[in-house]
Amino acid sequence: MASAFDPSAFIAAEASRPVAIGSDDFSMLRAASKPAEIRAIPAVPCKTVAKVATVAGPSAENELSDAVVKLPWDGYLLPWSGSPCPSFIRPEIFDEITNEAVAVSRRWGAQAIEAGWSTIDLFGCWRHPQYRRVDCNGLVASIVGLLTPVRVTALSPTRADLTDHLGNVMRFYRRPMPFAVHLWEAYAMPAGP
């Protein structure tokens, strides 16, 4: 009879080994208030990950490609992701939102455009982020608002599949969001004194 799976023993055994993960993904993972065992995992440079992905097959290679694709929202998203944190939000939350937005854009941006997703579908939120209205949340705001960390694992014209660390799948369905604004508009630094 097989013994029961012990997650703490698994984490302890794996924490000493380097993990093949991109630096952008690792920063996001580390910033998401993970246990100390996860934060202690050393990062491996992205070039190494791309070489491993080449062996894994074409779909993995595309996921980790170093090619830069110009996306319609790059002129807004990239400057905003490097901007200072507004005073109305905690810095760790702002970092999580900006890191997740950049990660989703890099990994799923081109596919989202091909599937007909708009910038509001991906990066929409309520215009006053202090007052959370989930009916205005796009994909990124929905991911950050969940209690369990998830990753986008599939994207179609109507939905995105979100998978947690246990393999449970949740679905985010596209819907009209007439009152939503872009994250970079809602989380912009207020003008004036």
C-alpha cells in the first residue's frame, strides 16, 4: 500500500534544488507571499529554461520564447508596471498586480488578440480600485483577487482556464464590462498635490 503524500517533506526535499523558471515568473512567485521554502528556491536564468523547453517540444518552446512581440497595450502596460506605487494601495499588492499583468501579457497576449480578447477583457477593473467591484474585473484583476494563487493554462475566445497548484481548474468567462477601465488608469498616480 502506498504511503500518504506529505507536502512538507516534498517541499523540503525540492527546496535545495534549482528550479527551471523564468526570472519574471520567479519574481512574481516570490512576491506573492509564498512560504519561506518557496522564496528560498534559487532562480535559473531564462536562457537555460528556453534550452530545456526546446527538448520538451514546440508548445513549451513557444511559451518560453525570447522573441519580443509588440502588443497594442505595451505603450501603457510597460511604463505603468515600472511606475511608483500609488498611496491608496499597499506596495506588495501593487507589485502583484503589475507583475501578473506583465506575465499574462508576455505569455498570453498574442493568443488573446487572436482569440478576440480586448484590453478591458485582460486588464479591466473598477475605476476606484479601493472599492472592489468584481463585475468589472478583467482576467488579471480576477487572478490577483483570488485567495489561491493560479496560473492561466488555456485561453479560448470565450474563457480562460485558471489552474491552482493542486491542479484544480477554475474558469474566467469573458463578459461585457461597460463600466471597467484599464488597470493603468485606475492605479495611476493621482495628479496634483
